Amino acid sequence: MAKVLTEGVKEDIKTEELLVKNGLVFTEEGFREVTIKINEGKIVSIVEDEAGPMIETTGIIDASGCLVVPGFIDAHVHFNDPGRTDWEGIETGSCAAAMGGTTTIFDMPLNCSPSIINLQNLLEKREYLTSLSYIDYALWGGMTGTNLNNSQELAQMSERVIGWKSFMSESGIDDFKYLSPNELKQAMQAAKEHDKILALHAEWENDIARLTAINKKHPSMNERSAFLASRPISAEEKAVCYALELAAKYGTAIHFVHISSPKVVGLIEQAKRSGVDVTVETCPHYLIFDEEDFLREGAILKCAPPLRPRVEVEGLWECLANGMIDTIGSDHSPCLYSMKSTESIWDAWGGIQGVQFTWLAMVDEALKRGVSLKQVFPLGTSNVADRFGLADRKGRISPGLDADLVFIRLDETTAAEQESFGFRNPFSPYEGRIFSTRIKKTMLRGRVIYDDEFGMANEKLGVCL
């Protein structure tokens, strides 16, 4: 656990009724100089600073010099709880998320043990996680060949999950099997029947298996180059095209996770315009790092799909600026350091630890590129809430919604150093970076859960949505 947790936030700013004043607040109308009134964890009203009367209240938070934005929603994390808490756990994962301004996460159904592919595992996970999280959370359910034919159980699970997650290639987890092309047809129909989004890891397994076998034995190629060659953009493109055809046929709502190529984003955009109910997520690591970073740094940047050439990174930023990216997810996929320090890159765990730095990195990079923060912030707030049915509670600074707020300064920096990491195993490809922005406070339902001076709150206030 990070050293910043030792003291905890000041008790005098934990109040039921309070005002947030003097900040530049991100609202549906853009950034505004307004006062936010909060009562019992909800936003009661937003009052223009220059015209609004002073409202009697028990507390005031001075947000001078800060942007005040909705708490970020990360729809893609692996906190590995229960079963693999030595890799992470929701306690440390939610701590790191809060330190980075994230107030809600959707935990994936694999990397915990057992995977969430039946009702019993789901109910046990929900019960186990109670009172362990610093932030609010929802759970994905897993749809695999194992449970596709159990329609009654899928119906019961669908009432308790934010959506379904499936793989079109090997997941790396023994009890979470990927879907064959025929099984994906069944999954599309089941997700439609239960009116839930189907999130897809889209890489074509047959191509990956064939190319892996070839490139592992390539006499003139080093292992890192061979790994990149084993998972080309064409495998991602093939899987996405197939899934889009099925989604159009069955009317299924689908969400592609961690898309790594602008060409693939373009294909999804075309389908969206033709009426397919589809959204696309990318991750900070595909917008910041490239294949040269992986070739130099190795396993710490191993992920699937792999990092792409710099031209692909730049193309993704063009897609983002043009409104073709719907959401940003960290795909926080932690592990023990020993699982990265393997002799062979093929044996190293594929996943990047980054939930604490998602929005520091995104804001930093957007400012460098001249991309408007008005375009960037919805990718982790209102867009996510709208897509996953949380718009009546999360994702905006608006009366009636949860008072989940993040206070960001653009004139202070943040150094990514091991002693400040909130996640369990202190390594990350972001280590050593200096971000040109700083998270000053994070609020969950009107309570300050992180303060950059005093650290994390002692209470774990997170609930399952």
C-alpha cells in the first residue's frame, strides 16, 4: 500500500452538506465558474458564482485553481479479487484508482479465481467484495463456451452484471475459454436476449496461433519482435469485422475493448453509422507507448493486442480528436513482478499496471497535443455512464447525481514514483514520468476519499452498483 495512506484525509472535510466553490467546473455546457451544493452525497444544485446567494451549509471546499470534473469511470480493470489478491485485490486497486481520480470501476470476470462464469461465483464475489473498496464498482459477467447453453443461469446473472465479456482469442486464464466463431453467434443472441452489452476482446485466434508457431521458430527474429509479429493488426481487424457482421445480424449491443489501430476504429465507425449498436474503447498505453518502447523495455509493456508502430498511435489520436473513440479504459492488468521477469517474453504475463495514471497521462498528453479537454473528459465520464446505464447516477456534474468529483490542477506536476504507487506491486511502465498535472482531491458521493496532501481516507465507502 502506498505511503500516502498513513495519515488519511482530514476529518473536517467529511461533511454531509457542503459547497464546492471557486473551481472551474466541467458541466454539460462546458467549463463554468460555479458553486456546487452537495447534500447527503448528491449534487443538489449548481449556482453561478457571481449571482448566487451564499447558502448556509456545514462545510466549504475551496477548489481555487482547480478544474472540477466528474469522477472518472473505468469500465475495464482486472483487480483479481478474490483468488489472486497477491496480484492486486480490490483494496489496493481501488486505492490506486482513487488516487488517479477514478471513482467507479467495472471489474472484469477473469483473473480473479474462479472466473465469473456462473451464478454461484458471481454471488460469492459480490459478497466477498463488500466493504473492501474505496470506490464504487460494478461487475462484468463472463460468457464462454462453458455457460452459453445455460440460459436460465445467464438470465439470473444478467440481473447482477454491468454486461458480458468474451474473448475471441485465448485469454491466458484456464477457466475462461475463448469463443469459437460459432459460439460467438450464440453469445450475440444471448446478450441480445438479456438486453446486455457484450464486450469483446477481438483478435482472431486461428491467425494468432498460426503466427505464434511460425514466429517462435523464426531464425533471424528476436523474441520481442516475434511476439509483435504474432499478433498483427490484421488479426484484430478480422475479429472485429466478423463480430460487426454478427452484431448487425442479431441486433446485439457490442463494445470493443482495447482497440489498438485507427484502421480498426474506422471500421467500427462505419458500422456505427450504418446502425450497428457498437462502441469502441482504447487504452492510454495505445495512445502513449509504441512498439519501439516495447522492443526496448520488454515485458513491462507486454499486452494484447500489443503496442503498435508510432503511426498507429498518432492515428488513434486523430480518431479521438474526430470523435470516433467512445471510451478510455485502463485495462489495468496487474501481476507479481516475477511474472514479468521471465527468461522468455512468451512466458511473461501480458498486462499493464496503470489505473492510477490513466487520467494524469491522458490530460498530460492531450495538453501537449492541443486536444481539447472538453473532448477528452467525456471518454471517462458521461460516455461511459451513458453506454452502461449509469447516467441517472454517474458521469456528470448535474443536480440529482452522485457527488463524485475530481479536483485537477494544470499548474502542478505529478511524479510517478514507486513510493507513491497505490497498487499492490510497485512497478509500472509509467514509473519515472513527470505529468504536467496533479490530482488534488477525489470525492465519492460527497466524501473526500483522497487528498494529495493528507492521503487516502480510512473508510472504504465503495458499493456495488
